[in-house]
Amino acid sequence: MALSSQSLEQQAHVLPQQDPQPRPGTVGHALRPMLEVLAGEDPPVRIELWDGSAIGSPRGLGTIRVRSAAALRRILWSPGELGLARAHVAGELDVDGDIVAMLTALKQHNRPDARVGVRGWAAAVRAAKRVKALGLPPAPPPEEARQRGRRHSKARDARAISHHYDVGNDFYDIVLGEALTYSCAYFDRPERTLADAQAAKHELVCRKLGLHERVNARLLDVGCGWGSMAMHAAGQHGASVVGITISAEQAARAQERVERAGLADRVEIRLQDYRDLGDETFDAISSIGMFEHVGARRTAEYFGRLAELLRPTGRLLNHAISSVDGSRLGRRSFTGRYVFPDGELLDVGQVVLAMESAGFEVRDVESLREHYARTLREWVSNLDAGWERAVRLVGEARARVWRLYMAGSAVGFDDGGISIHQVLGVRPTEAGEARMPHTRESWRGSATLPA
């Protein structure tokens, strides 16, 4: 039987409304001071505890469910993002709702100067004791990376890359979609699909490198991933491409894709470290999503080696995530432990200076920050849509790692905490000849793909 709008309104007044204030004697009541330190007063999300009590309005953006006292032990032993992330990865803390919107709201809701302090943590310990949540720290989830050896040695870098990329190509198919491209897309038109926007990014890079102006240009794609950039350059511009990666699974899939596309005569995929390249020379080099793994201490070596590989008037396009003043993804960070072991983000100014010191003339710097925020949202949506299959492939814990990592990164690009820059450099001749176009029109407008 249909109900009138008036009867619905009348019922709304008599339906029981959940009280956001937890009752005395509940876990929520005991932990409320601690939870408000973590999420702020009157949080924009609902936080439910394992006994069913909660703080926050049921009409918030979503619900964070703390399923066991083990989550609190993790937070007490590892305050900050690492403890929270461990609890989420272990399944002791769930996020129900639009995870990007929830993380954004929580970040905006908390005061930037909010600090727990000694008294705050003493109160948190007392509260945890009241709900019998004290105890030894639970073992970290096995998905956590623990790097050993000399930082950014070849062996350690190979292990770090394997941890990040050798998750399984089928999993990346779900997250990245048909483009199979793990870097920022270029949404030059808002109606672009993710696959089209990735193709537009590849075309933008090709044109900045001048591949459309050279016949049979020889391109080195450093950190080639699954071969998408190499295939675009060869297929659309007739380039002869060498793609290198130190991920065995990436190399195998990239080779399969190249052969399937009929480009084996123009694209060579190698399982090779950039430091092991011989006396080859190239007309252009693309480095897309690779530089974050190099490290500040090896930056001069990296750009110096790439400069040696370029012929005079050759161009380098470095496409990398950046951070003001630079930041190392340390042992206490979620991303450093679970996603990018040994990863480092440099200030774009440091990148420019390092390229100039290596002999490059920097000709263009462009930020694609908003483009990466949208790209990450697309990846989160892909993972959510394929969640059950993703869990079957890699396990729920690793799927949780990726969902949290991508959502948190989207928030970082939204608010400018991190950015991404394409830095274009050329290796001029001794006489100063660069053979660069006089304006950006060479890659603007004409670089975009049809709608």
C-alpha cells in the first residue's frame, strides 16, 4: 500500500533516532575522549564500536566500524596513521561509505594543530584499560614490507619494486582498467573516460618529446610498466622503443601486449635496471612514475646517466609525484610500510636543479595535480566495482591496502599536500642548439585526442 508524503513525515517523527551520545557503561562512552582526539568533536562520520555503541551522527558521510579491541592496541602502540592503517588492513577497522569523501571530511574537520600530548595519551591508556583493550601489540599484518640492506642498492630497489608491482597483473587489470597505465591520466576534456585520458597523457608526453617531428625516433621508456607508453609511441608515431622495468611480472605482461598489438618489431621490453644500460643512445627518454623510486641521494646519478644516453638535442620528460621541500616515505608511514618501500618525493625545484646540474636545459614545467586526484578516484571506483574478484586474487588485506592508499592519495592531491609535475629538459649541443619549438603550441591543442 502506498503511503502519502504526509504519513511518511508523521512516521519520521515517531521512528526512533539513534543518539550520537553513547550511554554510560558502553565502550563508546569510555572511549569518547580518545575518539574525539582522533576524529575531532562531532565527527562528520559515525564511529561504531564492537559493542554497538557509537559516536557521531548516523546521518554522517559514512561509518567507521571498530570491530575489536585489537584495533585500539595497534593505535596505542603505533600512534598516528601506521596504527590506524594496520588495524584497517587486518580487518579490525572497516570503512563503509565513500572512502575518499570520508577521509576528506575527517582531514578538514580536525584542527591542524590538534596534538594528543602526554596527558591525552595517558587518558587514552586509562580509557583502553577500562574497556580491557590493553595488551601486547598485535603482530603487523604480513603485507607490511620490511626492507633490509643498503637503501637504493640494486638488490633492495628490486625488492621494493617487487613488493609494489608484483602483486599480480590480473589485480592491476581491475584497478587500472583497459589502459593498464599506472600513472596520472590527462583529462583535457571532462568527458574523457579513464582509458582515453591515459591515451591523451601518452600523446602529450610524445609531443613534448617531439616524437611527432622525428621519423623513426629512438625512445627509452624508463620504468615502462606494462608497456602502454611504449606501445603508444610506436603505434602512433612510429618510434623505435626500448622499455625497461625491474618488475618481472610487468615485463612479462608488457611483452605479451606488445606482441598482441603487432609491435614487436618496434618495441623491445627488457627486465633491466637503468644503471645497467650500456653505451646506447636515444633521441628521447620518458620517465613516467619511475623517479619516486630513485631517491634523493641517487638523483644526480639518475639524471647524469640519462643525459649520457641522450644524443645532442635529445629530450627528457620526467613525470613524477612531488612534495614541497621533499619527503621520504618513512618507516612510520602507511605508504612507506605497505605501498612504496623506500619511496621518496622530491620538491619540483630540486628536480629542476638536478636536471640542470646534469646538463639539461629545462624548458617546461607543468603540474597535473587535479588530473591525478581524478585518476585516483577512477581507480578506487574500479577496485570497489571489482572488489570480490580482487579479494579472490590478492586477499582482502592487500585489497584494503590499495583502497586506503589510493583514497588517501586522492585527498593529498586534492588539497595540495602532494602534487605531480612533468619537467621537460633538452640536452643542447655545445653551441647551444636545442631544436625546441618556440611555443607550447607544438603539444597544446594538437596533442589532444578526438573527443
